[in-house]
Amino acid sequence: MLHSALMVVHVLSAVLIIALVLIQRGKGADAGAGFGSGASGTVFGARGAGTALSRATAVLAAVFMITSLSLAYTGKPSGSAKSSILDQLSSQQQEGVTAPAGEAPVAPQAPAAPPAQ
């Protein structure tokens, strides 16, 4: 339940971050306005759009990072032995685990020598 809720918030924050970044004006738009190529004022005013959208992007980025860490924490299996794949392989080799029935173990092959001329 918690994992699903975190995943929904995570995906929504990612989509909203993408939308906010696409809405914002680039740095080059201010240079064009300085030479008289159109009005620099927008819905939020000449300067208000940058600060409002930048703050919203920063807040959503923080939400995205928090949900990322939360998903990593909740996705970790609890109660399992902390071992790596190498530890598991070495323990299997020490126990003498054989290949399942019907499968022959694959031995490494030496590279073929070039034909003598």
C-alpha cells in the first residue's frame, strides 16, 4: 500500500517537473527582449514567472528525491541475509551443488590454435 502510494507521488512529481521545465523560458529569451523583439511581460509579470516556476520546480525536485529515497528504502527486502552474489556462489561451491538433472556442466574451452602453415 505504501509502496503504491509512493510510486504514484513519484511519477506525478516526475511528470510535473518535466512540464515545469518545458514551460520556463530559457536564458536566451531575455537577450531577445533587450533588443526590442517583443514584450518581456508574461502572465506572471516580467520577473514573477521565473521565481514562481523556479520555486515550484525546486519543491517538486525535493519531493522527487524524497520519494526516490523512500522507494529505495521500502523496496529493500527485510529480514533477508545480507550477502552478495559472490558470497552465494562461493557457498554453493563449498556445499558441492551439482547441475540439475538433464544438464551437463559446461567446462570452459581453450581458444583454438591457428592452423599451422
